[in-house]
Amino acid sequence: MTKTEGEGALAVMGLLKHAHPDMPPAMASDAGGGYVEALLETWGRVPAYRGMGRPSRRKRPVKGWKFMRVKKIRSGSRLLKVRARVMYGDPDEVTGLLGKHTAYIERSQLTSRQMNRRVSRKTLAYSKRVRLLRAACALEDAVYNWVRPHASLRRPSDLPGRKWERRTPAMAAGLADRPLPLNELLRLIPVSLLNSN
């Protein structure tokens, strides 16, 4: 069943609410998709009735939200301009936190599509079952964080003859002291997960 952009945005916000029940995390979205409406529907609050006029049933944003919409103006395949509009929060604080573009998330999505063809556009490597898609995404995340060293995380090496120490995100976070070989990572997966239907 195909969902509209608004239904998809509402589903994403519903998932985010499990991790952030009180307030939405700071986020940026593209200009479409119904994210503002989904944000209000998920975390918004109906104001208290003050005893005058008809009570409002419309949900309102709560102080402390940080949300920005980024619109890209294109001419064919050429990017002409990027407009960032802060919808909720102090504009200087939100742009300082999120930047004025969506380059970080787009880079993350490109890496994901390159490592996991199941999430690529127009691919033959699709998943017929959601369970298999989730497993492929979990493996991709594990390889990205524990196995693959990232050039942006390297630091000067203390070892003689080596200029740089290559590090994974897990090493940068202090969770590992070396990159984990892929065969070792695969041995850590419980057999019960492999046999489940």
C-alpha cells in the first residue's frame, strides 16, 4: 500500500516520539512532505481554555522546538539556490545547530544507498520481506560503525612509521580499541536471529 508524503511524515514522527516522548529532536526537512503538520499532530498541545470565546481544538507548538525547512531551487538538474526557513525556535540557534542545508543527511543517505542496495532507487536488489530489509539495514549500520575506518575520524598516530591512526565511529566514541574484522562481527550475531522467520 502506497502512502502519501503526509502519511509517511506522520509515521516517521510517530517512530521518533518513542525515543523523544516530551519534545521533538532538532530537525530539518525539505519544503514538502507535510512534516510541519505531522510535527504538530505528534507533539503539539491544545492550549488551555481561558474562559473566553470558543475553546480551540487546534494543536500548537511548544516552546523549545527547533525545526527548519530547507527548499532547493533548481533549474533542470542544476542547483540554483538553497533557502532555509526556521519554522520553530530561535533562528540563530537553530541554524547554528542544524546548518543552512541538508548536506549531512544527504551524505548519510548516499552512503547508505551505496552500502545497502536494498534502499537504492530503481534497484533489483529489493527485499520482499520487511524482516530481511531490517536485517540488511542493521548489518549495514554495524559495518559502518564498527568495521569501516573513516578518513574524517583519523588522528595522528603514536606508533613509529605510521603517520595516522585509522578509526571507526565506534573507536571515536570510545566503544572499541580497533576496527572489528567483518568475520568477527558476523560471529557476534546470535544464531537465533538467523533462524527466525
